[in-house]
Amino acid sequence: MAREKELYRENLQRLDALFPGQELLPVRVAATYLGLDVRTVLKMRDIPKKKAGRFWLVPKTGLASWLS
């Protein structure tokens, strides 16, 4: 079984404090949190994101793992 990354829990707690009750963050919100442009986040292939209709969403757990 794979181990979780060292800073995963801390990153997830920080994201939970900033965005309570949200499991999926809009790409614009995630880009602002990361200090990047939305177009940059959409072009980056290693950031986890999902398309729901015409909107792009970033799972909070995937973002915490990516930050670790």
C-alpha cells in the first residue's frame, strides 16, 4: 500500500481551513491560491483537475497531494 506524502495532511488541513465544505475548487480559485494565472494552471498537466460540463474543477485532496 502506498504511503501518503510527508506534508499531505498539513496541506489538506490548510486547504480545509481556507475552503470549508468544498471538495472541488474552481480552477480560478485554485490558481489564485497558488499565485498562478488560470491559463497556466490549465496548461500544467501534473495538477489534478476535472472537467464538469464547461467548468474545470480541482479536487482539494489532489491539490494537497500535488503541493506535497
